[in-house]
Amino acid sequence: MKIVYHFDSSTGFGDNIRGLISILQINKKIPFDLIIDFSRHSFSDFFIRSSETIDTQTEILHYISSETPSNEFLINKINELSQTYEVIGITTNNYPILEEIDNEMKRILEKILRLKPEIEEYLTHKLSELPEKYHLFHYRLGDKILNQIDNNQTCNNELFIQNFIENRKEKENIVVISDSLSLKQELFDLYQNKGVYVFLNTPYHTNKKGCIDTLVDFCLIRNATSVHCYTCYEWVSNFILWSSIMYDVPLFEIESETKIISI
């Protein structure tokens, strides 16, 4: 049996990663050959992937509305479909079981998400002026801002600058990423990349075709000493959460300095 896991741009890149982790967990319980298909995703030109073409005979489009860790639905569906089909296509943002994410699985994810040499070279050049060690601060102010509906909205200076950046910038190098371009511009103008570094790439959802500079943020997570995040939502950005898990980067909530997850 073969399973083709389709990365899909209808959800975020982090959602695709967490769904893939679920499939890797299921693969430890059910034997199958796993093939990764990026062709439907906006990042399709960026990653090294199998050139093998597989026709998907059937496809599970499974999305969840809550963060209840469970692979049961997918296991049952795969077992059912495997009685009829040799090739099963899956697209999912299923929430994996955190306790079952091991180092072997993380290394498999790293291999799957290897960037093409020319893309890696481009991103390395982009990051070449950063200090070797830095702490990443991520501020998510909401989809209204990210979708350019209200991209002039900034944040409370006391919350974002005085309390959390001013108090730390003398002790450690800080890199800031955000879904608010205006916030990044404000911080760039204030610090001019002196102790606090800001990339002024325009934020996009990962469903925008060819948005290579979104991968700058991905590489910044991968290379960070730690990640500290603020979010206007009740959940942490999947892009941040699952990338930090994959690369073993400690993740903290900014306001409380509480470690969000440890695997």
C-alpha cells in the first residue's frame, strides 16, 4: 500500500506539517510506503521532493475543528480504503499525539522539508547579516492585519517594546518577525538593526504562490536559540509551533515567559 500525502495551500504550512506528523505516527502502526506531494502547495518549487508521479486512486480530505490529539479517524479510514485501493491520497491538518513525536520522526521531517540548493543559498544570503546566535520574537496580531485589511494597526508600545524588547536587547540579540508589516517597520525604524533585527518582508499566508520570503521566517525559526511568541488568538501559530518542535527550538509565551511545549 502507498499513501500520497498532499501538501495543500487551503490551510497554513504549519497545518500541513502537523497533519504529516500524524501520518508518520500512523506509519509506525500501519506499514505503507509514504510519498510526499508538494505540487498543490504554494511552496511547490522550493523543496527537494520525489519526481515520481503517482496517481491517487482515492483521497481523504480530513480537517479538524479542534486540537484534540487523535489519529483514530485516519487509521480507521486507511484500513477501510486499503481493502480496495493500493494508493491512498491524504490531505489533513489532524492534530498528532504530542507524546508520540520522537527524534526519529523529527529527522524524517527535516529530510522531507529539505530545500533546493538554490533556495537554501538565497535564504542564507538573506540571513547573512544576522548574528550567529539570536532569540526570535514572533508577534501575531491577527488575520485582519495579515490580509491587509488593517495593516496600519500596530500594537501597544509598552507591551511589545518597553517590557519585552527594551529589557532584553542589551543582554541578547533579538530578531523580530510578525504578521504586521507596520509593526516591523516601527521596530526597524526604532532600532535600525542594532541589537534588534527586523526583516521588512511583506507578510503573506503560505497559500500565496511563490512567496519565497515567507521561508525566511521558517529558516529564522530553524536557526534560533529560542522562540518567544505573542498571539491575539487563543492558540499559538501552527507555523511557529510545529517548526519549533521539528527543530527542537524552545518555545515560550512572551508575556509570562512560560515554556509552551517540551518534547
